[in-house]
Amino acid sequence: MKQRQNHINLGSFPKKRNSEGRLICLNCGKLLKGRQEKYCGFECSNDWLCKHSHQWMRSKLIKKVDNTCNHCNTQFQKHYLILDHIKPIALGGEEFDENNLQILCKDCDKIKTRKDQVDITKQRRKEKILCNGQKQLETLKDNQH
């Protein structure tokens, strides 16, 4: 079962170099000019950060949906909105895929989170049964020899 990364230290990403050893943009791979060390411009740095930071992605999506909850279609102040994974990471959803993300108000998020927790619990039970079943099968084989 997949798990969300709690923290990604964005400053720890090393500079990227091409086969000739020249610095290239972390996002698009273009050669960097002058004093640029990781990104070729603001657009690339913003795009790269959205792919690696929930905070950046949340801000981007809140602007995109004009502070509106995806479920109840009500506008809220930014602090009342949550970045939610449509398909939970634990159930195979992608962590930074915009198509798997939505903005929900805190009330709608509570409802969806309860449903997600039930689905995750069911999936974990299935995995545990399969895991234990496999162990029992191996024990039976060992006892037959």
C-alpha cells in the first residue's frame, strides 16, 4: 500500500547536469544561462515546485478554482480549503497528479475522508488476508514434506 511522503526537502534536490557537465533546468532540461542554478525561469520553478510540494500545488489549485469547493460549489477563504486526493494515495492514487487532486472545503473533506478511511480499511483487510493466507499455504506445504 502506497503512503504519502510527509516532507520533501526541496532545497536538498541536487543541481542537474547534462552529459557535458553543464547545468540544466530541473523541470524542462534546458541549458541554464548566467547565474541560474536550478531553473530556467519562474514558470519552470513554479511548475517543478507544484510537482513536489503540496503547499505549492494547493495554492495553484485554489487559484484555479477561484476559492470554490469542488463538492458543494461554495466559495470560501483560502484557509478553509483543503487539497484532497480524489483517489487516496493508499489506494494507488498519484500524489502530485493534478487529475487526482481537488479542492474541498473542510466540511466536505471530513465527509470524503470518512469514506476514504472505510475504503482504505477494507483494502488493508484484504491485503492482510492475502498475506496471512499465503503464509498458511506455505506452512501446509512444509508440513506435507
